[in-house]
Amino acid sequence: MVSQQSKWLTLSLFNLSIVALAGFVLRYKIVYSLPFIDQKHLLHGHSHFAFAGWISLALMTFMIGYLAKHGLVNSFASYRSLLVTQVIASYGMLISFPIQGYGLFSISFSTLSILVSYIFMFRFWRDVNKLNYVSVAHAWFKAALLFNSLSSLGAFSLAFMMANQINHQNWYLSAVYFFLHFQYNGWFFFACMGLFISTCENLGIPTKPTKIIYQIFVLACIPTYYLSALWMPMYTAVYMMVVISASAQFIGLYLFAKFLFNHRAIFSTHLSKPALVILFMSFIAFSIKISLQLGSTYPPLSELAFGFRPIVIAYLHLVLLGMISTFLLGNMLVVEHLQFTNVSKWGIGIFISGIIVNECILMAQGIAGISYESLPYTNESLLIAAGSMYTGILLVVIGSFLSNKNAYSKS
């Protein structure tokens, strides 16, 4: 019988395929004409659905699975209505944003998703405290939930400005980056780390040394928001705090790399090679992200980064796709939701190849833009990369279905 966790993870994977399809359509519209589609509105639907329907749904599912594994056997039954509401809100945003942009329905579904995150925070916090099992992962999970709630302030501010047609560029960008920062570097990152720490504990690896890593990143999370706002006037004391936080994160990266290296034998013994490779790629993306954040504290580099849209998009995709989405796929292999069949193997390979090509092209486009040059066939190449990601994840979904077909027929 297929577990409740597998059913929700299958849905989240299917949602990722929709995210990839929307991304392909966005790239297609840049190259060819699609007059019946509003590019900006579809972009909003694409991004909101990616956050709520793919990543948040997958993270919530894994975290509920964690509760189930450690004693709360009816966890999925008790959280079912919350997960269903999250799915309704996600599809509501996917449909309403492309039709009306920021309007009554899209803001309502977005608000519903935020309310789900609040309820999930209180319920998961309560339930994890009931466990007789004390883990470092609990601290990561709790920080993730707090940062997820904090990010909603940016979303509410943005929705208010959109609904009231307040066109203040600095306020608008500040709200956008506030939401993105505490989603990417808060909710997504800390939840993924909690899941990884729980995997380490399952393998018998002592995780007490990771407490200092947690402390570094939790203390740095709020100050590093200003890395996204270095284009604004800033007091010297605030800037120095940002530099110190970015440097501390780099130290945290080093300690985490050392932790992984010290236990490499256990990982290679107990985890499958495909899972190791995918998780390692996620770590590489994480390392690049932390390095870029530290580099952006140098004002000339920061001005260049925020001055060229392809570089900003490359960074956002590096985190969302290269780091977070790749980790989630790797974790699905760890919990054996995904079986590494020929179909899923090709799917994951094509998907990750599409991510790498997409990043390389965007960075090349941004670097060329710095010298006011243009690269030929850039948009066409990005369209091919988007098509590769969609094709790859579609194969992963098909592979997931085929590998669980017998179990589904029995359930």
C-alpha cells in the first residue's frame, strides 16, 4: 500500500512539472508571440505556485512524515485538511494570477496560503514538542516555521501596494526581497537542513556538532536580508553588520563541509549513489550561493549584480532549482519515494542538466551585459534549457508513477 507521505510527494512532484511547464511558456513567449498570455501575470502565477504548490507542499509533507516516524502515527490524517487547503490555495494562485494579476481572487488565495502556514507552524510546533525524541533537527524546523511566518510581512506589504496602486520603487523592491529572502534563506533552507539532520541521525551520525552551524545561520538570517537591499542608503553600522553576517555564513559553510567530510564513509555506505550525487550537487549550489552572498558585500560587485536582471534571475534559480529543488529530489530518493529506474534516472539527469545550462546562459548573458554586449541566440538557448527541465521532471513524475503502480493498485 502506498503511504500517505508518498501520495502527497507524488502530488508535489506533479506540481513541479506544472511549474516547469509554466517556465517553458514564459521563455517561449519571449521568443515567439503568445498575445493571449500576459507575461507578468503568468510570472506571478508561476512563482507563487512554485513556492506553495511545489516546495512548501513537499516540505510540509516531509515534516509531517518526520512526526509520523517518531511516534505520531496518525499525523497525515490530522494534517490532511491543512494539506488539502494548501493545494487549493496553490492551484487558486496558479489560475487567478495569470488571469488578473494582483486582484481579489489572487490575493485571497495568497492570503489563504499564508494562513495555512500560520496554522501549520502552531500545530507542528505543538506536535514536535510532544515527541519523546529530542533532536537538533527540531531547532532547524522551528526556525524555518518562524522565518516562513516572517516572510508573510513582505507578501502582505506587496499585495497592499499592488491593490492600492502604490508605485514606490524602493518600497516595492524592499517588500519583494523581504519575502524572497525569508522564503529562500529562511523557510526553505532551514526546513531542508532539518530534514538532512534527521537523515544523519537515522544513519547514527552524532549531530551535536551541527548546533553551532544552526546558531550561525539563525543569527545571520535577519541581517543578511540587507544583502538584497545594498542599493538603498544604509548606515555604516548596518553595513558592517551585514558584512559580519555574510562572513559568519561562510564560516558556517566551512563547518558544514567539514561535518560532511568527517562522515563521508557513513554517507557512502548507507545512501545510494544517485542520492549522494544529487545531494552533493545541492551542496555545491549552496556553497556557490553563500560565496556569492559574501562577494556581494563588495559594493562594486553588488551594483553590478543588481543592475543586470539575468544575474538576479540566475541567483534566484540557483537557490530555488539548484539548491532547494535538487535537495528535495535527493531526499525523495533517501526516503525511497523515488526509485532510480531508467525513466527516473534519465529524468533527473535531463532536469539537472537543464538547470546547469540555464545558469550558465543567464550568467553569460549578465556578464555580457556588463560590457554592453549581447550574445546571439540567448533567448532560444534559454527556451531549450526550460524545455529540458520540463521534459526531465515529466519523466521523473512518470517514473515515480510507474515505480509505485503496483502499490497504488493495492491501496
